[in-house]
Amino acid sequence: MNQKPQSGLTRREMIKTTGKIAAGTALANVILPRMYAAESNTINLALVGCGGRGTGAAENALSTSGPTKLVAMADVFPQKLADSHANLAKNEKLREQMDIPDDRRYIGFDGYKKAMDCLKPGDVVLLTTPPAFRWVHFSYAISKGLNVFMEKPVTVDGPTSRKMLTLAAESVKRNLKVGVGLMCRHCKARGELFDRIQNGEIGDIVLMRAYRMAPGPTAKEFCKKKPDGISELLYQIKEFHSFLWASGGSFSDFLIHNIDECCWMKNDWPVEAKGTGGRHYRGDAVDQNFDNYSVEYTFADGSKFYLEGRGMLGAYQEFASFAHGSKGSAVISSAGHSPCNCRIHKGQNQKNNKDVAWAFPQPEPNPYQLEWDHLMDAIRNDKPYNEVERGTKASLVTSMGRMACHTAQVVTFDQMLECEHEFAPDIDKFTMESSAPIVADADGKYPVPLPGLNKKREY
Ligand SMILES: NC(=O)c1ccc[n+]([C@@H]2O[C@H](COP(=O)([O-])OP(=O)(O)OC[C@H]3O[C@@H](n4cnc5c(N)ncnc54)[C@H](O)[C@@H]3O)[C@@H](O)[C@H]2O)c1
């Protein structure tokens, strides 16, 4: 977000130059777009990945100030696209901002290209598929000169993190504005807490703790044997939280928010991780996840960050992050993403309401809307705005914790970045007929991590 663009065109300049871009300019390899916007300041949007979050993000985008229009949608399941369209169109105001005839609804693994081909440079594409596809779709968006919103995580392994860091630098160079869906970074309460922590109000952070403990499986983290009537590849995409190649599993998808908000408060990334985890009460679930995870992250100054993740019926529930400093402590979040109820305590006992030194006043603005307000403001006013490098580091640090649990080894930041196990190497070539990146055994079970036995690869 703080990276300065080195070169490239502003949105205003791109609109001005559309139609007369000559070979040899910064956008020489950009295919000239068809035009939809009647007004030059209308930002057109394309949604790639029309699931729950994509639909929500489209609503947030269409709710920002200034004219916006959703002009194309892409998915691999026709029903998901249809449901997303119907859900958005239920809202009369949003319906007026949607113009998606049948020939701009694209189904298939190449749908992302067709949807982005409907945009002009400076418009915005929403990348809200499972994260495995992120680098593929982002590469194309860069080549088209598009601004981007991409959901977290942005990578799930070492090789794609390296690719994403290269793409991040390229997108900065081209002055593209790119938001990453770690929306808590846009939360006003956490933002003020960050400033207060950096100003020394709790002293030096010596310990952080975070918990995402659900009283049962979350989303698609426990999947059953593949039924007939769907290909292996599409089944794994549909149940993406169950498959490490698609999502980084429940660890990456669910724990990244707590990891990122703690690293933000520490203003650093951990240098190594060690961890444990296991599979209990599996019933007939055949996915790759553990149902409990416990990680000790270590920062360069030796301070620790303990992370607990669990999805287990009947178990204690908590979804919160805390920081402990040499002069006091802080509640970073107390029950989910929002409201976070940030506060600072003079001591370490956060149950003692009498020693609260500061608390953010309620109500808190919705961070899912704020992240879009900030992105669109940056696009309309040409402010430097690129969250990809930071989002990649958050994703990498998340993978580092996950790999430590899955292998039972100490995993450093550099080892994770240099790790050669690419979970879905040919993902940019997928077609509806492709085989899936992992195969089930004769009992329909997928390979699971074997900590201590498999030390270099997670499966
Ligand atoms: N920031 C948050 O709080 C938050 C919340 C929920 C989800 N998310 C993230 O959003 C992403 C999507 O999650 P979701 O819950 O919406 O899942 P979802 O399954 O509801 O939606 C994903 C959609 O992408 C489609 N898709 C998959 N591969 C595709 C491809 N190659 N091309 C086009 N479409 C494809 C799927 O068919 C599905 O409709 C994930 O990365 C998830 O972590 C973020």
C-alpha cells in the first residue's frame, strides 16, 4: 500500500489514451478493450469466481461512491454464477448497476480471460476464486492494465509465492491499484490500536496469542467421498477448503486473518514456525486437513506468537487475537472480524475492566466496505495502492505455520519461500477435462500429511 509507483499510466491517462496506444508504450502488450462505459468516469467491474465472497465483494464494489457497473461474470459452475447474479439483482439499487447479458456470463477455466476482455485498462477485476488460481488470473489482469481486487490467501505454497512477488513488483511498476482481501487491515479500530502500539502504549510486544476455534467444521473443511456425476477436478474445486492445492486447507483459509492482524501489530513477519496438529473424530470425511493446529511463531527479536486453530464438534469456541507488552496488553479482536472491540489494558489481565486504558468507541465501520472505499479512492485519485507484496507475505507466513504442523519440522520464512513443492503446477492449463492435482485411493481417501514421516513435503 505504501509502495510508490515507478512508472505507468494513471487511470485518467489510460482512459485518455485508450484507442491510440501505439506499440512501444508501457501498455504495448495490452489488448485494446471494447468500451461499455458511457461516462468516462464509470469504473466497470468483472467478477471472476461468483461464490459467497465474490458476490459480497461485488456488492461492496458497487456500493462505493462514484459510478460503477458490473459488466461480466465468470465461474466454472453455471449455477454459482446464476445464484450470484440473482442474489445481487435482488437489490434494486445494485440491479441498476448491473449489465450482464448472457453473452457476458462465462463458464469454464478460460472464463477469466473473456470476462477481463470486457474491461478497459483502469477498470477493476475481482479475483475471488479459491487462491490456487490467483497468480494465473492476476498475470492476465496485469497484461490487460486492470486494477484488481483479490481475495486472501493469495498463494498457498513456496513456488507460487515467488511468482506472486514478481507479479506484485510488475503491477507496482505499471501503477496498477491492487487490493487484497485482508480487510482487517482497513478496520478503523485496529488502525488506531496499531498507532497506539507503535507509540509504545503497551511497551514492547513480547507475546501474542490468537485463536480460531470453531465448535465444528467450518465451510468445506471436512469433505465426504466424491459422489458420481462430477469430475474429480470440479469436486476438489467445489470442496476447496478440503484440498491443500486449492486453498492451503482450513489452516490457510481460516487462520490467515488472525496471523495477519498479529503480524501487523508487531509490525514484522515471523522468521520461523514450529507446530503440531492431528486428525481426530474423522467419521467418513476424506479431506486433507487436520482438525486442530497449534503453532509457535518466532520473530527476529525472539518474541513469540502462539496460534491455535480447531474445528471440532462440542469443543470450546473462540475467535480472537491478543498482544502482551512490557507495559500492558491489547485486545486486537475479540469475536471474529468485526466488530473487533479493540482495547488496551494497563496490565496483563484482560478480564479486568477497571484497568482499560483505551477502547475504540462503537459502532465500528464495516471493514469489508472500507477496503473497497479505499481501493476505489486510490483508483479515482491515482494514489499509490498495492497490497500484493504484503498479502503474499501474509500468505507465506501462513503456509510456513501450516507446513510446520504438517511436517513436524521447524520451518523458516526463507525455507518456505524457497520450498519447491508446487501443489498445482499446471493450473494455468486446466480445462474441464483436466485431471485433478491429487487423486483419491481405492477407498476414496486423499493423501494426508504425515508429520515426522514426510519432512520435506506436506503430502
Ligand atoms: N476476506 C474474507 O473474510 C473472506 C471470506 C470468505 C472467503 N474469502 C476468500 O474468498 C475466496 C472464495 O471463497 P468463497 O467462500 O467465496 O468460496 P465459494 O466456493 O463460495 O466461491 C468461489 C467461486 O469460485 C469459483 N471458481 C473456482 N475456480 C474457478 C476458476 N478457475 N475460474 C472461475 N471461477 C472459479 C467457484 O465455482 C465458486 O463459485 C477464497 O480465497 C476465500 O478464502 C475471504
